[in-house]
Amino acid sequence: MDTALPKEKFVGYRCSLCGREFAPGEVTYTCPVDGGNLDVVLDYDSLRQELRPEDIFAAGETSLWRYLPLLPVADPGGLGTTLRAAGGTPVFAPGRLADKLGLRNLWIKDDGRNPTASFKDRASAVLVARARQIGAEVMVTASTGNAGAALAGMAAAVAQKAVIFAPRTAPPAKIAQLLIYGAQVILVDGTYDQAFDLTVQAADEFGWYCRNTGYNPFTAEGKKSAALEIWEWAVQEGRLAKLRDLETRLTVIVSVGDGNIISGLHKGFKDLVALGWLAQTPRIFGVQAEGSAAIANAFFAGNETIVPVASNTLADSISVDLPRDGVRAVRAARQTGGTYLVVSDAEIIAAIGEMGKVGIFTEPAGATAYAGLVKAVHNGQIKPEDPVMVLNTGNGLKDIKAAMMAVPEAPVIEPSMAALKKII
Ligand SMILES: *Cc1c(COP(=O)(O)O)cnc(C)c1O
Ligand SMILES: [Zn+2]
């Protein structure tokens, strides 16, 4: 199924636990020996010889597909569809938030502006490309909502069949998206973790191609595109970097549930280092909700042992009992001089309000990264001179109930000036 072109940049996988290497056609999901997450290995030597950053910068495509030469998939086709529109998200400089925090350089990259309104589009777009390449007819994923919406939307764009398992407690807007995109939607009367296990069994039994986060090695490859964009932004803006060297080390802050986004970002920066296009990776800070902090716990324990928790947070997108990409997520912070932060639901809600005031509307899991920044500044872990990039991972319209907790109710008045004057 996976007979590569004679000179394929995607050369195989390496297990993140045991280091064993596998050829592209040899494995599909995790390490057959120990269940470890697999890193996609590219042919860095020939990429380095054949490709220059300028070739990427000259790409016509503005979406994540401008990085196709660094992605382990073939061009997915689907021109003129939302599949081609994932990534390429804007970076804002929210001056008032920077002033309030006493930071000289603060940016927010808004991945809530992806086609299905979350960061997950990056992974799902690359997964749909992979499915087309290997001739998979049906794709399946477990999801707290966003990964499913992303897969449903990207799949619909190119008439690929998708089956989505989500907890029945997912926010209604996310369930609506799944249904509107025409996926086969199955709501599980249980947790995300239970839905996860069920999809793995179903994929096995029915021969479906499973996109599950932290299980399918290609999700991190899609997610690494955000790191490539941050790098290109830094180089192009000339703000932080000469072509090969980040002058001042950037700190990237992101929320963490399964740990796949943070692992994907780390992979993207490592790929750039391997190509000689980046001197050192930015520091990566992960932020977890107090009620779902299995990865932060391992980080603070100084090991890589992920002990499941009974998750309880209103940030549904990062509510995970057993993170599926925990080991690599611990390393993303540890190996880059970063750290983990843990924030309460109240701090997350407050962060939704703060970001809203500069025109960025986030769902709770998106605001979690900003809540972590506030804490890191107060703790002195981020200093005024440190340049910081906060990643907003999801749009606020995804979870209106949580948004309304961040603001007072609007007054209702009779339509008269007299009534208006009473409240103004
Ligand atoms: C999935 C998700 C996350 C966390 O990503 P993980 O890979 O599970 O760590 C954060 N924010 C939003 C909005 C998400 O949908
Ligand atoms: Zn292994």
C-alpha cells in the first residue's frame, strides 16, 4: 500500500520510547513493541541539499501546504476546498495585553481562524492527505469535539468518508459542526478516553483508518506546521531572527491535553534544526488545567511516567484522563528549557475575558495558554524582555456557555430613552 516514490523524503518512523526504527509500510500507528508514539523520520540529508528556506518563502500557497516539501505526504489535491485552507493563521501583537503584563514583545497566533475554527485542522488536513495516498476509504477518530469537527470538515471537502466518536457531553456547537459536515457521528455515553479506546477497536475490526490524536503518527506532522509558520514569521519579519539564528530566544506557550500539539510544535522546530535552518528551538511552555494535569505532574515529578487522572475541567478540549502523547509532551518542555504551568478553571475563564478585550475570542482550551502566560509572568518565569508567542488553539464560538461565564449579563431595557438613561 505504501510503496514510496524512488526518492521519498518520508523514510520511516522512530519509536519515541525504545528508538526502534520502522519502514513506512511496516507499522501504522504506535510501536508494536512498547506502544510508544512514533516520530516520522524525514530524509534530512537530501532535503538539506535540495531545498532552501527561500524555496518555501516563494511558495504561492498561503496555507500549511506551503510546507509540503517538509510534510510526509503527497499533494492531496482538493484545490479550491477547505482542505487547502488549513493553517496560515495570523499573528497579532496585542499591545494592551503586553502593557498590562509588562512584556516588551507579545504575540498571539490565532488558530481559531482555521476553516473549522481550531488548531486541529492542521492535523486533519494532513491525515486526509495520508488517507488519500494509502487509499483508505473510511477514516475514524475519537474527539472531544475539535479533532472530529476538523476531520469531518476536511473529509467533507474532498468527499472522504468520516466516522466521529465524541462524548455526548461535548459542547453543542461542536456536535452541530460534526453533523453539518455530514460525518457519521456517534456520541458515546462516556468519557473521551472511553471513546478513544472504542475507536481503536472499531478501526481494527472494520478496517477503518484511525486518526486518533497521539496514536496516528501523522497528526504531529500536521501540527508541526504551526512551528514552521512561527519560524517563517520570525525570519520574514526580521523581528527575532536572522535566517539561521534566533537572536533572542522566543518562548512559545500552548495549552496541553493529550500532548500532541506541543509534541508537534517541538517536532517542527527539531526538523528545522536538523535542516540547519534554525540554530536552536524556542522555549516551549505547556499549560494544563488543574483538573487534567497528568503531563504537568510527570514534568514536575522529574520523570516521564504518565499517571492517569480523573479529569475535571470546563476546558473540554484538554480534558483527558490518560494523555496519549504524554512522554513527548514532557520532553517538548524539558528539552527546550521550557516548563509546565497549571491553571484553574477560574483563571481560564478570566483569560477568555482578557483576550476578548483585544478582539480575540477563544474557547476555554485556547485561553488556557494565556492564563499560563499570566501565571508565568507573575512567577518570574517569563521576564519583561522575553519575547513570547501565545498560541490560541480554538475559537470562542465553539463553547458559548463557557464564554458567558467570563462576562456580566447585558441589561435588557424597554426601547425608550428614559429606560436607557436609567442604566447609562
Ligand atoms: C486539542 C486541543 C488542545 C490540546 O491539544 P493536545 O494535542 O490534546 O494537547 C488545545 N486546545 C484546543 C482548542 C484543542 O482542540
Ligand atoms: Zn518502541
